[in-house]
Amino acid sequence: MGKYLLLALHFFLCTQVIHAQFGGSSTEKVLTIFQEFNQYRHENKFDKALETLNEAANIAENNEDEKLLVDTYHQYARIYLEEGDYDAAIFYWDRAGKFLKYNSYSYGQAFHLYLDAALRYTEGNNFQSLKLLEESRKLSNNRNLTNNILLLEAYIFTNIEKYDDAVKNLHALIVNSDDQERAYLATKANLQLSRISVTLNDLEEGVIHSKAALEVAQKHGYAKEIKEAYQQLSNIYEQTGDFSQALTYRKELEQIKDSVFNVQKAMIESKSADKIKFEHQTNELNKLQIKNEELSESKNRSEITAILTSAFLTIISLLAVSLFRNNQIKLKTNDLLYTKNKELELARDAAVSAMEAKTNFLSTVTHELRTPLYAVTGLTHLLLEENPSEHQKEHLKSLKFSGEYLLNFINDILQINKIDADKLEPLKIEFKLHKVLTDVVESLQQNANENKTKLLLDYDPNIPKTLLGDPIKLSQIFMNLVGNALKFTKNGKVEVIAKMLNQEDDQVKLYFEVRDNGIGISEEQQKHIFDSFEQGSIQINREYGGTGLGLTIVKSLLGLFGSTIHLESELDHGSSFYFEMDLKCDSKAVDEVAFELNNEDFEFKGLHVLVVEDNKINQVITKKMLTKKEITCDIANNGNEAIDMAKANTYDAILMDIHMPGISGEEATRQIRKFNQDIPIIALTAISLDDSLDSFYAAGCNDVVTKPFKPEVFYQKIGENIFKNRVQGSV
């Protein structure tokens, strides 16, 4: 613990404070002492460094200068921390803190926080240390202190694997302009950059920085840094397989370690450190003993009060130590929590990535399935219209049913995928609710007839004619609810109910319900009925089929409107799905003349359209479907051809594929709209996850038909967009 701290703590003094406190020769004396201390520490002359600090402490005590004493205690704390004597470091740091309580000394406070950060770093509390360094930086802008903070931050960033931040700090230190420790800081920075390079497996860069550190250290006599540079170079060359160079630096290192000078030096330094430490602690004990003797000789009340005060302060000190230890535990706990939170964030990011991968996969699969499915459904329709034999007709109808079933399944998956990916947003357009519900009922009437079930619409006439909302998603909700009710109801009744609860100005609250008297849902099944791919039981799935996504889609779509689906059901007695919805209305809206056209009103013969499609099979199928209605067509293989042909020819409509090589159908539509605003353009597309109907309309499309489509829908859209425009134009 604190492996690199011994390299990170460098001497720093505020000369302005010294000048302010002493005058004349006293000032020069103090400056000389600290300059000597600075040099001895850099040269790793521990005994000499302690002697200079002892001299500075004596001057501070003789002059009763508490600020100078704080500076000296701080240096004692740091030098003992470098030597691994944590208890001694805490002792002097705490002594300095006591003086700072009663002195306004911004530099002292800044340096005290810096030392506190160093202590936290030694204990492994990296993030608490960073916070303390930031507070220290705010209290002083001294260049040398700032450089020391940068170096300690670099060690911390290395520990927490923020290598880019560490390298940024260290490069700044290599070119520093510090007037006290320029070379020393550059040496430290190069050594740490070498360690980071080795960690990142950039051994060549590690050699460069180690040699740079060694060169400066040898020039200035930085003994400890010379040893570290030798050690680092030896290790790097061993990893690269250059054992000759590794052995050379290893010998240099061993020669330094085994020298008689170093053995004697270590013994002298140890004795000097113990001696100075012993003298300081003896002085403190002597002071306390003298104080106790004075108090014992005094019998007046004020001295008794002083004794009690001293005892009280002792108790407070013990409590402070206890609180300090508790704070250490708390800080370690906070670091542990931070680590766990990081792990949770990584797990969350992994889950999000997995969800995105699943979403993209499903989107790609569903989109790609639509192209071959268009061929299956289109060719089946064409074959059914070519008077096949009875036994062929049965097979073709089965094929058509399977294709439509697969199409519904793909549509449901794409819808759920869009909801999960937050790709759906409700529209806000004018629509007529009665028409939406009527269309749903009419489209599902055939299903009801097959099950011999009555399908009824109970519509409240008080509901405003024109509402503002999303009729497409509302239609999807009722298609799923009504289709689900019909699936599980035979020889029964399904009711679609729409009631107005209240109206205030332009806001209306509506109540909707889809009620049936089918097989019902048990209480156990109701708990999971709105989950994806959930149909209550395997038996139900095998008997009735379906994807189990319909109710999930309903729940999600209603969530877009801020509404919630509710269910009441009893086994064998039917089910009721109901919800409320707030919509805006226009009570002053005047009913427009409706231009409703039926299929029999369309006279397709003689129409000439442009089909824009890059897939050859789709071209053939679309052309044959048009030919069935005696509609002629030209084929454009891409968007650029479509633009050129639309300029050169006259068409009754354009059937535009959206996804094509080159420019897309959207862009082609925009270009055509620049010179032809009137021609109906119908988008024919296999909608993917990223497609938006709004963008199609914004590009200039009049309508959208999703592939694969039902032939009757295909013809209906063509007729509506061509003949409705003609009828409206004539009116």
C-alpha cells in the first residue's frame, strides 16, 4: 500500500509566508534551511533532511511562530510517510492540524489537505483522495503545490486505470517550469510514464521514459530514483528478451544495493530518525510533565479548573481518535460502494447492449422476411384468380392462410420491437372515431361470421364528431382486442362499446370496452396475460394459435396515451377489457362532405402507373397484380430512374419502394415533388425498425402500403388516391 507514494511526495514551501514572518537575517536563515532540506530530500539524505527540519522547528518555537511550526510539522509528517512510518506521520499531521484550528493560514490548510489526500491514498481510498486534492487546489494556486497535486493525482489515476488522465498530468510535469523542483518532478513523471507504458504493453515507450528518468537522476544525484530506473529497465529488457541489457542494469542495481556506503547510510539515517523522533516525543512529554507539576503545586480554583479542562480535552482527544478510525472505516466502505456501483453500471450497460443487439436482430430478420413473403402471398393470390382445379385451390388457400398468419406474426414482432426501442410516438391529427371503430368492426365481420358470433358496435352519439389523436394506433388497439375476443368466442357475442364520460372545453374523457361471452380467463392466467408471448397455457396456444403478442401491444400502445388496460373475466363466462382515454376535440368543427368510394366505384381500366422497385420478383408480381385490373405500368429499377421517367412521362400514380440502392424512395419522392405536386405517390415498403410513417408523409407520399400486402388493400389504396383526387377536383 502506498507503493508509489514514497516517490510522489515532494517538498514544497511558501516563501511568501516566511518573508512575512521574519525580517533580515532571520528570513535568510529560514530560507537557507528549507533550501537545504529540499536538496537533502531529493538526494535521499534522510538524516540530513531531518536535521534541517529540527533546526527549523527550534527557530519556530523560539520565535513562537505557529505558522512556521505548522510548515515544519507538515514536512515531518510527509518524510515519515515516505519512509513507511505511518504512525509517526499521523502524529505530526495531527499536531499541525491542532495549530491550524486557531490560525487563519490558507497555505497551511491547503498543504494539510494535500497531506490528508496522501494518507488516504496510502490506505487505498483513491476517490476520497481525489476529492481532498481538489479542495486543496481551491485554497492555493502556488505553482509548486499545483505540480505536486498533479503528480499525486497521476498516481491515483493509474491505480483506478484512468490512464489517459494520468498521462496528461505526467506530460505536463515533464515540461514543468517549477522554480524549486523542475528536474525532480520531471524525473518522477518519466518513471511513472514508464510504469504505465509497461502496464499497457508498450515496452518501447517504457524504455524511453526510464532512460530519460535515469539521465536526469544521475545528473542531480537522485539516489532513490536511480535505483528505480535501473530496476525498471532491467524488468523491461527481461520482458523483451534482451537479457544482455537486463543483466547490465541488474548489476548496476545490485552494486548500489550492496555498497558499504548504502549500508552505513541506512544505519545512520535510522539512528538519526529515531533520535529526532525520540527528542520530539520527549519534549512533548516534558511539556506535559512540567504542566502537571505546575498544576499540582497550585491550589487555587482556577488551576483545578485547568486540570478538569485538561482531563476534558484528553477525553475529547480520545473521542477524536475514535471518530478518526470510524471515518477511515466509512471511507473504505464508500470506496467499496463506489466499486460496486461501477460494477452495476457495467452490468446495466451490458444489458442495454444486449437489448439493442436483440432489437436490431429482430428488426433485420422481420424486414428481410417481408421480401420473400411478398412473393409467396402475391403469387398465391394470382394463382387463385387463374381458375385452379379444386384440389389445387384447397392447397393454395392453405398457403394463403399460412402466409397471412406469418405476416401477422412478423407485424406483431416488429410492433413490439418498436415499442421496446422507444421508436413509437403518438400522432396528433384530426380523425373521426366513429369511422375508425366502424372500419375495425367491418374488417373483422368475416371472422365473426366464421365463428357464428355477433359483432356489435355500441357508440355514444354524444361523442364529438372530430377528435385530435392517433387513429392508426387506436385502430391497432381495437383490432387486437376485437380480434382476440372473436378468436375465443364461438356462437356468442362480442360488443365494442364507446361512451363519453365528460367534456370540459376542448378536452373529452372517453370510456372504451370490448366485451365477449367466450371461454374466459382464469385468475392465474390473468396475472400474466399481458406478458409477451403469453396465451395462458400451451393447450390454448395449440387450439387457437396466435403469437401471444396482441395484448402486450395493446398495453404498450395505451401507455403512449397515458392510459391503462383493465381486465375482468371469469372462466367459461367471457371477458371484458376496458380503458379510459383523454383526447382533445373541436366542438365547433363542421362535418365535411365525405368522399367515400367503394371498390366497385373504381374504374381501373386504362390507368397507367410507374412502379419503382429494385427486386425483380417483386416487379413481376406487382405488374401481374396491376394487369389483373387492366392497369398498365412502367418499371423503374431505382430512385434515379424514377425521377427521370416521372419527368419524361405522364402517370396516373407512382408506386414507390422506399428501400433501394442509391437514393432511397423518400429522397426520390422529394425530388419528384419539386416538379410535380399533384401526382399520387403511394409508398410500398417493408417497414423496418427505423422507418417512420411520418417521414414518408413529410417526404411527399400520399399513402403507405406495407409489404407484403393484401390485394384488396393494394387496389383500395390505388383507387382512393387516384379517383378521390379526381372527384374532389371536379367538385
